Amino acid sequence: MKSNLYISENQPHTVYSNPTFLVNSIWDMGKEIYKIPDFIINDKPVVWPYIHYYSSDKIFSKNKVTSTQNLLCILLEGTKIIHEKYSVKELANSQLFLLAKGNILMSERPNENKIYKSILIFFDDAFLIDFCLKHKINFSDHKNDDSYFQIINKNEYLINYEKSLQNIESIKNAAFTKLKVEEILLFFYFKYRDVFLNFLKNTLSVNPTIRFKSVIEAYKNNNNIRIEELAFICNMSLSTFKRTFQKTFDLPPKQYFINVKMNRAAILLKSKRSPSEIYLDLGYQSLSSFSNEFKKYFGVYPKEFQNN
């Protein structure tokens, strides 16, 4: 069933179909959280795994999304940007991706014809475990790359698989849907084994401390991510995130990121970059705010530090 999904900030769990007052707008959910697939199915009876045919003409900007199931997204039209646990990635309609359940920041851009379309396939960990047992797939010894987000470029087989899903949209049968999902997962296993085993291992065997540290390491030089957004990506409330951060790094988040910025600033200044060249790169709004924090940290202003 195709649907256009829009989120109202006043009624965060309402589905609107083609609302004319939102056409050509940029839609930012702000503090609202888009929970999928719950929001998509909207209390309708579905079979699992679940295949959803999604379309929109909106620009969604860095929205908070919680996926309660693992997701395979096949892009048909438009572009998607994902801020996941370890990186920021932009995907075109020549690609598809596997994403483990959890929290992400997601942006969507329609194409030049104001169309965004994708096929979303949701499946839970129990389905993945049964799939691995059924096909005797062992990922325990696989050396993974710590990414919870796997991108695959479409080849002829995947393009034909995409077309087959579009041709069976009206079929709502649990056994048939399960076979189609198993088909694509088996293809990934035989054709993109390392990518798929990475996904399996990172989805089904997670060390929380390693995972937390990896998130911080991935985003520590990203000045566009706020602490509360990092907390969301880590599936934590802000207070829990701060406690976990203190326990893990023996520093509060604010001081940790100041340390990162100041150490980076020192390296840049010693490489003959001027303060006026680097303050924006370090996330400061003005040269004076950068200089004052630098002096507070090192005891001298950037120019003095550079000349010593």
C-alpha cells in the first residue's frame, strides 16, 4: 500500500495524505520522534517481515527516527542522508542499504520532479536468527568493521528484485513475503558476504561500551551534531548519555569536546594556519569566542601560542 507520510508537530502520530499546505516545504520534526514501522502501519494488521511502499514530495531535514526493527531500504527516487551511529552517508537511487534497529537522524530529498520513493523491508532480530540457523550461516568469527549501516550498489539482479517487489505490491501473504525477504538476504550472503556478515555481527552481537566509544569517536570532530542528538543516536536520554559519557571517558561531554577542539586547534596553529582561518572549522561562531576559549584552555591567545 503506497502512502505519503507526514508528521505534524502538534499531532506527532497522525498520517496525512497529500496535504496541500505542506507542499514544497521543508519539514523538520524538531523534538518529535518518528517511530518506524509503527508510525507507517498506523495500527493496521500486517504480516511480518513487512514490506512497505513509501512515497513523499517533502524535504525532510535531519529528523529523529527510531526503528524498532532492522531495515532494508531500496531507494527508487530521490536522495536520503543518514546520520547513523558512526558516520553520515548520502545515498542515491542507485543504492540500497541495510540498517540495524535503533536511532538515526534522517533526511530525505525528492528528485527534480518532487518525487521521493522507496521500498522499506522491516524484519526483527528473531527473523535474522532463524534465517542464520536455517541456512547455517556463522558470523561469530567474522572480523567486522563496526558499522551498523551497510550500503550496496544496485546491480542487474537487485534492479530485477526491485521490479519484482513493485509487481507483487498487492500480494499480502506472510509465507510469500518471508520468501522474498529470505531471497534478498541469501543473495547478500553469497554476493556481498563481508558486507552482510558485518551487518549480522553488528546487529546480533553488540558490546555496549565499544559501541558507545565508537559513536563518540565517529562524531568527535563533527561540529554540526549537538550533544542531545548524540544521545538520541546512542538510544539514551540526555541524562543517561551524560552519565555514561562521564563513566566511559572520565569527563563530562562538554569538557571532552572542548579538549578535542583545543588539541585540534593547537595542531592547526602549529601548521601555520591563522586563527581567522580555523575558528569556523572548529565550530565557533566568531574569532573572539574561539580566542577566549583558547586562552582559557592554554593560558595564552592563539597568536601568542603560534609565535612561541
